[in-house]
Amino acid sequence: MSADSYDFLFKVVLIGDSHVGKSNLLSRFARNEFNMDSKSTIGVEFATRSIEYDGKTIKSQIWDTAGQERYRAITSAYYRGAVGALLVYDISQQKTFESVERWLKELRDHADASIVIMLVGNKSDLKSLRAVPTEEAKEFATRHELLFMETSALDGANVETAFQTILADIYRVVSNKALEHESGRAPGSGPGAGKSITVAPTNPSAKPAAGKCC
């Protein structure tokens, strides 16, 4: 298999208020980079990275959506085709956690019903400034049937684990759908049938909209 070959392509969106660290989560996972001086995202950016799971190559296409109110009408279109979402808040900013329910409603209004969602409490390195108790966030995630993890894009804590976990969950959902499809007598189907989830452009060298975020 060539370097650009893959068995599955999954689109995952990052959503949440501005300045919660969505773009740095993206850059930490995709390139192992962190930018202290990153600016707010303008519109939408994306990056790709492939992982190996269950003997398959999974290419993730991670979309970073702007958190500002004025871009929300634009970014809602990018939920289409997403099979996963990281709903991000800042553990040191209570208001960003209060916004989570609104973001979750918007996501469920626009995304596929089977989308896998992870609630992510970012900036876990700011322990002395914590404003959102871990247990409160866990309870919210349990109530809404979300995955949950606290991360730090700054020091990299749990970033890899968060993305690996959601991609593995997406893979299981897609594989189960394919098996159900097969049992419904669809000819020639199987786990690979789920890999038709694609979003253009898929070229990692393609230039997304300009802008950076925290």
C-alpha cells in the first residue's frame, strides 16, 4: 500500500467557542506542533493524518471550524458528511463549557444521527485555573451519550488518545453498518463498504481558508 493509500476516510469536525484551543488540537495531532501566537480561525481549515487500527489504514480529515458567532452560518454546512466531532471547551473558562449544550444542539441539527461525538476539556495544563470540574463534564457527557476526555494541546496530554479513540469508535460504527448491510443481502458489501464517506478536497497539500486559531 502506497503512502497515500487508505482503507477508510473519515471526516471529523472540531467545534466549540473561540479560543478553546481547537486549532492547536488539530496541529498537535496532525503535525505535533503548537503555536502560542495562533489567531482566530477564519472560516474553516483542515488537516489530514492516517492511523493504523484493526489492520486497516484510517485516514482522518480533521476540520477546524471557527467558533465566532458570525461564522456559524458558514460552518454549519461543513457538518455535512462528518462522521465524528470533537466538542471542545476550555477547562479554565466556565462560559465555554456553558456553550457546549448549544454547540451540541447545532451539531445534532446538522450532522448525521450516527455521528460519534467526544466532549473534550482542553487546556488541562491550567490546573490552578480550573473552572470546570472534571466530574461535572463527565456527568454531562454521560447524560448526552458522548465520549469524554481532558487534553492539553500545549503539552500534548491525551491529544493522541482522544483522536485515536474517536477514530476507533467511528470505525466500529462504520464496520457494524457495513455488516448490517451485508446481512441485508447487499451483494459485494462488507466492512469496506463504509469507506465511501469522503469529503472534497482530500489532498492534504490543498490550501484551506486562511487563518489560525488558538
